[in-house]
Amino acid sequence: MSAVTKPRDARVWRALDEVPDDLGRTVVTIGNFDGVHLGHQHVVRRAREVADDLGVGHVVAVTFDPHPFAVLRPEHAPPTLTTVPTRVELLAAAGVDDVLVVPFSRDIAAWTPERFVEEILVVTLRARAVVVGANFRFGNRAAGDVATLREQGAIHDFVTDPVALDGGPQVWSSTYVRNCLAAGDVEGAAEALGRPFTVRGTVSRGEQRGRELGYPTANVPTGGAAAPADGVYAGWLTRGDTGERLAAAISVGTNPTFDGERDRRVEAYVLDRTDLALYGVEVEVAFVAHIRGMRRFDGVDPLLEAMAEDVVRTRSLLGLPSVDR
């Protein structure tokens, strides 16, 4: 099932005062959860196990928007792997019932660990247990850790369950996924995510050069979010309005052959389809394999030759039968 279609519902609260007073006791897991990679999924599964063991009805994921670096060190803020709505869907698929999106600010960054625990875990979410990665840090200057949670839990009646990430930080981390994407290694990113990396957005009108060349593309602006390195990839395009999944040759970059000066974007050519009406449609583009790097061609003919080869490679990489064009 594509992530475009919500796998299950999860309640989303975007402020502490949106959480209902009658929530009951909860099991809480906390993190940025950008990408919801295998490590995040591992922590959520453990939270669900703890909830079942304690007979607690709700697992709540606490995440932050924007990313704390975007507030505290914007020059070092990483490109996001997932939007908040996509993150919520993936967390729900992993097993959470509710998601609290904390609007991160310098004010919240200044909270002591004790205030963070009291305001979010105790008063708002009535935590019965807190499940986090073993290296979890929180509060002003990251002063709080698992030991702090255990000390506070003894005061406020919750237990803390730190989870060791057996996959290793070099694989189970959002930074690792970003590094893979920066190298064009979408296969490595997929291994860490447990699924192909995707870009989601609304198809916009481009220069329509692809249509003129016989390869019409769906243009999806990245909006500054993470995307693979400039190049050509094999993958899939899924329509958000119908759920239809279509094989695609995908280009990422600024079209150097035509002296592209516009923003980086993802352009997906759906194989053998020139009849698709996708303007204004939300789509999800999934990257399966790298084909080649982006390069400038000396004219249209060599470009067309390369594009035809890209389509052949796409069919092969996706396990599709060859077709005479």
C-alpha cells in the first residue's frame, strides 16, 4: 500500500492544550522521527509491547515541528525527510494511536528537563511509561537523559524503557539516510527506512520540454525538503487521487542541457503514458534504484538517446518486460 493512502487513522494534536482531558494513562515515545526509519519503527513497536503488558490503551508519539535545529541553529538545519502529515501516517502504520506535534520554539528549548517531564509527560499525556532510544536527550542544553527520566518517573509514577537500536547508528539514523540520498544511494536509504525513499507533492506546470520531446513528466518541486542527488532513477509514481501506482523514470535536478536556472525538482516520466492529466494532483514518487548521474548533453539528439536508454534501464530495474518504443 502506498503511503499516499493513509494506512490507519491517528489523532493529531498540534498544541498541548489540544490533548483531551479524558485521555487516560498512556505509553509515550519521544523523538523527531524524521523519516520514521527502522530504528524509529523499532522503538514504536517496543512502546506498543509495553502498552500491551501494562494494559494501557494508547501509545502516543511526541514529535517536534519545526526541527529543533531550524530554531536553534538554522544554518545547520538538515533537510527534512518527511513532512509532518507523512510522519504521522508512518507513525500510525508503525503502531502509534496518537501523535502530539509540539510547536518547537526557543521558549520550549529553554525548559529544564524537569519542566519538560511535568508539562508534557505528566500533566498533558499522563504517561504510565516512556519508551525512548537509549541515547535520548532532552531539555535545556540536552541536560536530560534516560537517568533523568527514571528519576522523574519515580516521582511521577511512570516507568522508563530505553531501547538499544540493534541496527547501529550508522544505519538506523536520519543522518545516515540523508547521507545516502546525498550520494544518490537510494538503495541504501531504502535499507535504513525499510521502504523506498519517497518525495510527495502537488504536480506543477513546468517548461513542458519533456512533452515536446515525447517524454512528458510530472514536475514535483522539492520545496527544500530532502531529495536524492541530481541524477536519473528508476521508481514509481503513485497518484494521491486514485492510488494508482505507475512505473516511472525519475530525474532530479535543474535540467543542465537547457541551462536550467529554476529550483531543483523531481520530474517523473510515467513509462508509455502521454495521456495523464496530473496538474494539481498530489503524487508520491518512490525511488527504487540509481541509473546515472545528471549531465549536460550537446544537443537534443544525444539527450533523447540517453532518455531512451534510461527507460530501458528503468524497465529492467523494476522487473518489467521490455517494450519496443
